[in-house]
Amino acid sequence: NPTDEGELFGMTILALKMSAYTNGVSELHGKVSRDMWQALWPGVPVNEVPIGHVTNGIHLASWVSEEMASYYDRYIGPRWRSEPTGKEIWAQAGQIPPEELWRIHERHREEMVLNIRETLQAQLDQHGAAQVEIKRAGEVLDPEILTIGFARRFATYKRATLLLRDIDRLIALINNATRPIQIIFAGKAHPRDDAGKELIRQIVVASRRAELRHRVVFLEDYDIAIARRLVQGVDVWLNNPRRPMEASGTSGMKASANANLNFSTLDGWWDEAWREHSGTADPAGWAIGRGETYSNWDLQDQVEAEDIYDVLERDIIPTFYDRGADNLPRRWIARMAAAIECLCPFVSGLRMVRDYTEQFYLPALAMAEIMAADDMNGARDLAIWRARVTDGWKEVRVEAVNGDARSTLEVGSALHTQALVHLGALRPEDVTVELYAGRVNAAGELVDPTSSPMVVQSSAAAGGYIYQLSAPMARSSGIHGYTVRVLPRHDCLCSPYVPGLITWAEAPDGA
């Protein structure tokens, strides 16, 4: 807790302070992390807190079924294995004949159902269940109806029981005479997570109800083999974490790699994937909600459970059962093809590794070489510079800012600004002085601000310097504002945002 002065040690804070680069594991996770840890960089606007993001990915070849992989080889070409980030490669997904794509998916679903029956019977036999119960387990699920999968760690924020919130409505969906659905749950709770265990208990109790036991199952001993079977065989992969608590999540990526469709709250990786592709003719899944966050969790559960039922009734179920004379759900298959084309290059682990390499590893390597050169002279110079600048920063201040006398500027016209900056014992080469400008909203806050370096023009008395800039300020009409800030500058800094070393003429809200 960065506001708790009595806290002696925190691993997260240690890592943030000792790392040259830090990142979240999805775009939204990066934003949430900047909000959480802004206090470690006092005075830095939240959108500039030096925490980036690299969205997680998966090793496609490990999760795509052998049969689906052979279809990819045939219609997309074998390059998907060696170049899985190539969008032009996955664009060939439309070449897979719809009837063949559907046929392979139906085989996956049938194989999954048969495997689940065998698994349930083995589990019941191990528990000493009656033979009639074991026999009944061999008849659960229907290999031909819409199948929803929910399998993951049973942390409470993942809300495994959200689909059970209106049990009567769920029973009606499951037992619909012409358009039924079925649900497969699997997962584990941490041994000390009693709340997570309670969620599992509630699901097991529900699955034993007479109205549900033939079409709702819970699989024990969740492992990678069960996960692989489910992501290859279900029609819909359900994920409903409480936004914004999901860092990334990857199970839905594995479903997409097998042309199966996601149905998820806009959290983790799905938030950015949905925003990227939801406007297409055939989105590769569905969203729960619109990315809202709630302070009242019970209200959130109520609203989003209702949305799950509504989307199922209004869109998912009709799309699955809308068949022509050839008995093919062509609108559904079009979404499956979109999942392959649009999501496979994004969820690829190679894309993730490239992002890490380009954003962090290569810059860190280059900086390490500079630091290590000449028997670590670079590192020693940086340490000496940082100690000197940190000690002298208390004298840094912006004493005056003189802007253009005009109160009205045309869009794109230049603003002439001059600032008197007192550096004390520091030198101009130790700092960057920036004009920080943007549109002003109704609350008086700068919106989408930009920063532009100012140029030192002359020295003034007693450690003062005159900085100046003439640059276009207004990119759009409306009220605009500006201020001036001072940041440390050194060629070996990975980021100009050193905790405690930022000075504003007048800090904008949120800094």
C-alpha cells in the first residue's frame, strides 16, 4: 500500500522500483495497473505512469486439435505453424468449406461428450456411487445440442455461478423442446479458498437437480487434458469475470484457436479483441455488458446475469439453431471462420514474444551494453548523475510562464510560450522542460494532452534559465489550456519518470 507509511516491505513495490520496464498482461490490465500504482510516481499523470502492457498469448500448435490442424494445413497452408502472427495467412480461413468446418466441429463435440461420460462414470465409481447413478452418468449430455463450457480456476471474482442466478430461467433454456442448451463446468479452487470451494459446491448441487442433471455437469480433477478436450469441443466458451479483475485470461484464446466462440465480459484479453473486431459482419463471439464497472457488486451480478440470459435467448441460441435445407448453421459457421481469421494471429504466443522483445528486451539489452561498457563506466556515471540530480531537485521550480497574449487562437496556429525555470545547482542538460497542453473539459481537466520540449534560450540570475517554444497548440476547436513541467534527462534513463523527480508550474488534475 503506497499510502501506508507503516508498511515495511512489499514485493510488488520492490519489483516496480527495481525493474527497468514493467507491464500488465493485457491492455486493460496495463491501465488498471497504472491506476493502482500511480502513487509511486507522484506528480505523473496516470496515463503516463511507466507501466506498459503486452497481452498474453498461447502456443497455438499445442492447443489446436490434430484434426483441425490438418484442415489448417490444407486450406490455410503450413505457414500458420511457423508464422502464426501473419494476418495474410489466417485470411485464408474463408477457404475452409463451411460444411467441412462444421463437420469437424461436430465430431469434436461428440468425442468430448463421450469422453465426459466416461470420466464422470469413473469418478462416480471411485466415490462408491450406486450402479444406477453410474449408469445415468453414461447418458448425460447430448452430442448434438448447443454446448457451453466454463472451465478455470474457481476464484470468486470469476463468478462461476453467475449463470445459476436465475435458476428458473436457466432451466427453461436447458429444457427447451426445440432449442435446448447444456453446460459443462470444470475447475479447481485453491485448497485454502473456502469461498471458491463453495462455488463448486453450489454448481454440484445444481447439477443434481432432476431438471438439470442430464444437461449440467461438473468435472472433477481439472487438468490440461480436460482443458484441451473442452476448448476443442464446446460451442461457446463462457467467461464472466468481474471487470476489471481479470488480468488477461487465456482459456478463451484456446477456444478461438479451435474456431469456437467466446461469450465474455469485456475484461482481460477479450476487452481489446472485442473492441477490435466487434464491428465486423461476423464477430468471433459475444460480449457480456459494455465494459461498465460497478461499485455495487450485487447490482453488477444482477445486470450481467440478465445480459447473459438475454444474449443467449436473443442471439446465441437462434444463431446456432438457424439451419437451412442442408442443416448447416451458416451464420454460426461464419463466426467460426472469423474466430480463426481475426483472433488466431492475435492470440499467438509468438506475437506476445515479439511484443516483449521489441518493447522491452531489445531496449534493455542495448541499455545494458551501454552500462557495462568500459568496465561499467556507464553504470557508475548514471549512479553519480542520479545522486546529484536527486539531491538538487528540491531547488527546481518553474517561477513564471508567459503565454501568448491572445485569448483566441485559430485551430493549428502557433502558441508562443516562455518559461523562467530555476534549476539551482543543476544544468540545462540535466533536465527536459516541456509545454504540456490539451483541451479543457467541463471539470477544468486537460483532455488528451500532449507534451512538447521547450528550448533553453538564455540564462538568468541565480540558476535561472529562460525556455521558449512556439508550436501549434489547438488541434481542435474549444477551450484549451497549458502548463509547463520539468523532468530529469539522461541518455541512460529507461524512462524520464523517476519517482519524486517532476516539477510543474501548475499540475493538471490527475497528476
